Amino acid sequence: MAKNIIIIILVLAIAIICFFLFVNNPPPKTKPVIIKGQKFHLEIASTIPQKTKGLMNRQSLCPNCGMIFISGFEMPQAFWMKNTLIPLDIIFINKNGVVINIETASPQPNTPDNQLQLYKSTQPTQYVIELNASVASTLSLRAGDTIDLSSFHD
């Protein structure tokens, strides 16, 4: 009898954890950020489902919109374009807001997961911003430039 109660409690605990991690997924919050004098509205990918989904399956992204992924600490980062329909600039940024590197990524429809190209930071980073492709070039954003991300600190 005690075994059955423990099993029921464990199953309920797992169900509750799954609900809060995967089902109870609030819409992403948006914050403005200035990049090279231009204002962008960045969706904050803060939950595991939001980070996993990213900008997948979107048909478009407004010209001054994007997404920011925030890690709790600097670490090597890698992104792919699984189910991503729009070309993106992927901007890797360290904890001080310094741009480490920028990768322009193109959609790869009908590509098996194990063949998708990985876009990686060249050094550990804490932030990654995704914008429409060629925006970084249009802004003349380069490695070494700084973006004020202080409003994204907890």
C-alpha cells in the first residue's frame, strides 16, 4: 500500500513539473534594445519551450523585431535552423554586451536534423540575438561592438 502511494505521488509530481515546464508556457515578453542607434523589440526566450522553439515556423519577422536568448552564464552556444523559415542574423554576445561573432543563417527545409548546419559562438557567450538576415550588415554591426543589454539582467 505504501509503495502505491509513493508511486502515485511521484507520478503526480512529474505531471506537475511537466505542466509548468511544457504546457503552462506564457507568451514571451518583449523589451526594446538599441543596436547601432536603431530600436529593436526583442522577444525574450526565457522558458525551456520558448528557447527550444525560438523563431521556428514563423513566416516573417517585422523589420525591427527579433528574439534574445539569455543564459545564466557565459558558455559556448550553438544554434540551428530546424523548422526556421526565415533567414536570420545570429549575434553572439558576451556578458559585457560585446559582440563576439555574427553568423547569417539560411533556412534548410527538408534537411534531416543530423545534417543541419550549426552556427556557433567563437567564444563563450551569455546572450544571443536573432534578427532578420542582413540587418547586422545594414547596421555595420561587427565583432567588438557593444550592445547595452543591462535591461535584460535579472
